Amino acid sequence: MKLHFDHALVTRLLAHADAASEHTPTLDQLYDPACLRPGVKTRHPAYEDIDRTKIPAGLMLVGDQGIYLMSNGHPGLPGDNGEVNLVAYAREADPQASPEDWYDVKRASFGGDDGAEFLSAETIRKALEATARGRFWIDVSPTQIRCPFLAPSKKPRAGPSRTKGKGPSR
């Protein structure tokens, strides 16, 4: 299901994540041994065991009370109305804008469980670029997340060109 987000707000969230020197991990990143502080060896890491500088910049796609994007920059980006973290709700799954429908949209697209999925800064940048003339969207299902991107421009092949029927020049 395509979920649509405010383009300018997503750009603002990404700028915060890019500017942060530390990042908050998702649950998957919490259990990634590559993200642990030096010397920490545990099967059950806590947030204190994570080296936040090893977490890459990006946004978290969160399914909870609705579906929203938030920066993973640490500390979080405060909201304009005093919220701890500024978020960009999907238009289709915003509890305030769609009080009757948000839960059904959340279940159909994100699934019944709550959680957060990491989306890299590069993925979000490409999606913002691909949707620059329209609405920013992410296609979300319980089993996959797809973002729009522009195909790379085709570069001419390097090397000598030959004209059909003529041999190499000497």
C-alpha cells in the first residue's frame, strides 16, 4: 500500500539525521554485533551497550499509533508542539487526520505488530529526489518496504566506435 508523507517534513527529518553524530538504533540494530561498544560481548544487549556512532544516519518507519517516519538522530528532533520527537505521519495512517481509518490502514500495510524499520539516508534521499515533483511515498506491506528511485542515467560506452562494414583505421 502506498503511504504518502509531507515532502518538506521528511526532508527536515533527514537533515536532522544527517547532522547528528550519534543515532538511535532500531531493535534489529540493537542486536547487530557490529554496533556494540568495544569490549561488549552479550547476547542480550541494552541501549547502553551500543556505540551510537556506529549506527548509520537514516529514518525509522514506525508502526504504532499510526504509521510515521522519524529521524534516528540522537538526541531526537523535538516537535513544534513540544513533542519529544518530531514525526511525519503517513496521510493514510494519521490518528488525528483519519481517526476512523488509521488502524485498518496500519494493519493492512505495516501488519498487526508494532515496530520500527530502518531506512538508510541514501534510500530516503533517492526517494525524495524521485518524488520531487509530486508527493513523497513509500510502498509498505507486512513483508516488504519499497521506496521510489530514479534510474541512473545511461552513460555512453567507453572505447572506440566502429561503423558497420568498415574495418579499423590504420
